Amino acid sequence: MKEKTVEELKAMLDHQEDFQLIDVREAYEYDICHLNGLLIPMGEIPQRTAEIATDKPVIIHCRSGKRSANIIAYLESNFGFSNLYNLEGGILAWADRIDPGMEKY
């Protein structure tokens, strides 16, 4: 599985690169803290695959990287996606290494 570090994501954001960021956590988790990605909770992924870009890199994240890794494996094996990246360490790594002021849960 391909991964991006939080430092790589920060650089992509800083350089305004063309990619899609998807958050697969639940809405209540997104309300606590988020990275302004498209919220598609894990359970809604099968019905919302049309919202996932196929023509540019897509970084998928959750709290720690485990749920997003499972979603990527599911999308790659069932829908043939080849442009997906897991955010290593999830939003917790972002809070630890990029934005220490971000609320964690």
C-alpha cells in the first residue's frame, strides 16, 4: 500500500498540488478536528465511490491510519483504484508533528 507522511501532505498543501483528501472517520470525529478533507465515513464508502477521484492522487485518512488502510485495500481490490495513498499515522500524526495545537481524542 502506498503511503504519504504528514510532512509530505503538508508540502502538497503548501504547494497547492492537485489531489483529493478524504476523511473516512465519523462526523462526530470530524467535528473535533479535521484537515478540511471530504468527509466520507467508512460505512458510506461503498455507496459513494463515485465521489473519489480517479484522475489525480487521493490521500485517505482516519484517526491513526488503520481504518483508512482497510478502506484503501477494499477500494483497490473491489473497484480497481490505483491512485490511493494512506496518510501514515492519520490525523494523530498530523497533530503530533504538524499542528500541536490541534485537539486530539
